[in-house]
Amino acid sequence: MDILSYLQGASVQFGPSGHEQSTAEWLKARFEPLCDAVTIDPLFNVLATLKPNQPTARGGRAPRIILCAHMDEIALMVVEILKDGSLRMGNVGGVDPRILPAAVVTVHATGAGLPATPLTGVIGAKAPHLLTEAERKQNYSREDLYIDLGLPAEAVRSQVHVGDLVTLTGQTIALLNERAAGKTMDDRACIAVMLEAAERLSRMKHAAEIVFAATTQEEVGCRGAKVAAHTVNPDLAIVMDVSHAPIPASRPDTTIPLDAPAIGYGPYLQFKLVDRIRQTAAKNGIRLNVEQLESRTGTDTDTVQIAREGIPSVLVDLPLKYMHTTVELLDMNALRECGRLVALFAAEIDEGWDEALWT
């Protein structure tokens, strides 16, 4: 799999939480050559099924595994059109206002109806020369910032409505040492993990039915994963999401190394499955770190593991720097190793896999 090419394509797809349809169609086309069936549900979750290619060890029912990673991106929303045509912004899913000054954005204007017309704008703020002494000591808040489209106020009002979505703009670029940086790596990079795993599993023997779920609305409460888990009704779940890699200002206990996958450990995660995936990594020469998660994980895991009667779950972390910015940075070798780990783990699941959970 050409990971960089995928990341560059994925990052430009329009898919704020609740508006993932075009991203879902783009992803569906990438899963179709690798899976036996691919569908899009009413919440725009992409569900790609890989059927078992060998009988179970005892001739019984094939276990069903769901693999989850979310496709939605953080975004902004127009909440007010000012007298001069500038736009005030609301928040869809967790955009830190400190990253916004001087950003380039796309306003998806619905003034002429749907589909929306993309308008390029910039985010401005009061120049440093005009700040008071007290203002210089404070971080920008969203109320201090505005979008400038470079249009007369009348033209803005004729095209832009309150409620129109605004996405961040930025290219995904290759860096040295197999690193890449761009927007929407959270969590479309983990969908690359699923594609890498699907590609590997297509060449491997596996007794389980494996459903890859590219989920929606994670950034606003893991809504898509809740529906996907109910629909698929799996026996166990492997959730993939990004986690924080070290930067100079970070504490060691809050980050995991950038250059290798990690496995989450905590009360939301089935500890015997965690042990089993660690054994898979050790057997196959995959370096695997551990991330401690004292309570909720902040990922689709929190919803999936309590779906239906309860679904034993593990969380595989892809380390990422500068989360929720336009320069989210990752190691492509670590991404590839995440895919290898997930494929090997899923291929080992056979009838009777769950007996160890109770002994």
C-alpha cells in the first residue's frame, strides 16, 4: 500500500462530523478491491466485510471481529455574519482557537443551495500593534477571531448562511525519515491501518469474519461507532485511533513514542485480549508500547465495548504529534506496523477464542 498517496488523498476529502458522505464514498472505493462486500449505512459508516477463507478449528460458527477507525474531521461553523461581512465561528468537534490565527480555511457556502460552494478565506485577529497590555498577556479566544473572505458584505450575505461549515486547509506533506504531516490524520491515518490490514489479510488464512468499520461522528460523541457495533453484532472489537507522541513540552507519562504502535491498557479494555495482542506482537517481532488509560479512552472504544450485551475490546494506538491541527505528524513505518499487528491478531482468532476470557 502506498501510504503517503492514501494520506494525501484522504486529507482533502470533505467530512466534518455529520457530513461524511463524500468521504464515505471515497473510502468505499478503496475497500472494495480488498473485501467481499462494502456498504454505507444511514449514518455514512462504511462497513467492509472480509469473509472467512478457512473453516473454524471445530467446524462451528466463525467468530466475527469489528475493526473501527473514524473518518470524520474537526471543523468550524459560521455562527454570525458581521456588518463588514466578516464571519464569526463556532466549533464542530474540538478546534483549539490557538491554532487559528493566520490559518487558511474553506467556507462551504450554501447560499446558492446544495451542493455547497467552497469559498477560500483567512482567519484574522487584531494585530499585535493594536493590542492593549492586558490583551497581550492572554491567548486568543474564538470570539477574538474572524474569517475574512475578501468579499463585500453584500456578496458574503448572498452566499453564506449561519450554519455553513468551515474546514481547515492544508496539504499533507512528506518529511524526512518516513514521516508525514497534514490535517485529518486523526483519524483517517487509522483507516489506512485498516486498509493495510485488509490488504495483508487478503493473502492470509483466517477463520474469522472481519468487518472494517470506518465510522462517523466520533469527534462529537462516537455516534457512528454505536450504530456500527449494533449493526455488525461482533464477538470482539479492535479499535484504532491516534494518541499523543512526545514533543519537548510534554510529560513522559502523557505520551507514547512516535515510531511504534501502542496498545491501550485500562478499565474499558479487555485485559486478557490486551495480553493476547501483546503476545502476537512479541511472536512477530513487532515493537509495541503500552499506553495507560485510567478511565475512558476518548475513542470509539468507549461506545463499542458497551454495545448490545457488551463487546470485549482492545485499542491499538497510532502515535501522532500536534493533534487537531493542520500539521498532525506521524511515522509511516509505525502506521504500517499497526496494520501488520492488526492483521496478524485478527488471523489468530478462531472458534473458542473467548474461552480464555473466563479462565
